[in-house]
Amino acid sequence: MQKGKLYLIPSTIGETAVDMVIPSYNNNVINTINIYIVEEIRTARRFLKKAGIIKPIDELTFLVLNEHSKPEEIANYLDAISKGENIGLLSEAGLPCIADPGADIVRIAQQKNIEVIPLVGPSSILLALMASGFNGQQFTFLGYLPVDKVLRISRIKEIEKNAYQRNETQIFIEAPYRNNQLIESLLQTCRGETLLCIATDITLPNAFIKTKTIASWKKSVPDFHKKTTVFLLYK
């Protein structure tokens, strides 16, 4: 019997129309899959309906993978592949495994010699980098910065130093409800001439992507509270 495959399935960022950011080919793949590994079942069901899945949602199997999942809980998630079933690893928003759970599943697939097929879709991190005007040849994604203000400021100093010394774009994110505190720390800590790009609600009608010096940002900063945002720092 031929083994199944693990498909890495992107989803929309926010309420973007599917046909704006997801190729129609992905819909063909979705309709070959009965088992999905997802971060949150409710949003996964909603996305699949929006993406035009044909088969009844209630006939699908959903396996949960999130920050609380333990290795022993996910160890058997790919067992059906040996029986010829395709499995989909579906992102909560954007691309699977990029600032998103899923790498542990892909690691298991690689160890078991399972074919892994990444599908095309939106990445807020790469879209922000494209639109920033910063170095796209050398860049680092840092994930989340420390919550503690003292540690956060120390990390920002290190990040800014790396941008100058390595000629490297520094990319990071924050929980949406802490965006304004992060921006405040950036404006307090960085040099006036350092460039900061703030990219929020990418692919949505109200998207905002702006690159300015720290000194310019200090003159006027919009409210980014509870908005999905990517931050980029460069010299």
C-alpha cells in the first residue's frame, strides 16, 4: 500500500478573502484529506468551510496541536499515513511552523520518511519584510521579546546592535495586547536614526505598513493595541 503524505496547509491572516492569498490548488488538496492536525478546532472548521471544502465537516477528524501538547500525545498523530491516508497540518493563521506550532509534527514525519509537502500561502513575516525596504538577503526572525520591561529593553539594545554590526534585518512580534508597550520600549531605547517598520493587519483592507526612523515615530505613533503586528528593525 502506498503511504500517504503530510501536507502543510496555510490559512488566511484574519478575515482576508481566501482567493486573495490562497491558490486554488490548495482547495484540491483540502478535499483529499480526512484528518487535520490543528491548533484550534473551531477556527480550523471555519477556515475549511470558507476555503470551499466539499465533504461534510463533521466527517473529518481533528487532532489538536498547541503549546500545551505533550510529545507523547502527538507521537501517533501520523499513524494513518502508513495506511495510505493524507494528513493536513493546518495553520491557525498564515503558514504552518512559521511562528506557529507544527515543527514537532514535521520532525516526526521526517524521521519516519514521510513525504512532507508545503503549500503556498501568506506569511505576515515575509510580506512585512518585502514591504519594509530592509535587507532581504540577511535577516533574523526573533519571535517574541521578553515581557519584563528591563529584560525587553536589554534585548532591544542587543537587536539594534546586531542590525548595525551584521547589516541584518531584525524581525520580531508581540502579543497584540502588548504592542503599545513594545513600541514605547523601542522608542525609548533605540537611536534616533535607526529604522523601524511597523506592519499590521497585513492582507486585510485596513493594513498598515510604514517604515520611519525612530525619531520620526516619536512625533506620532498610531494605536496598535490588539492588532496583529510584525516589527522590523534596521540601520
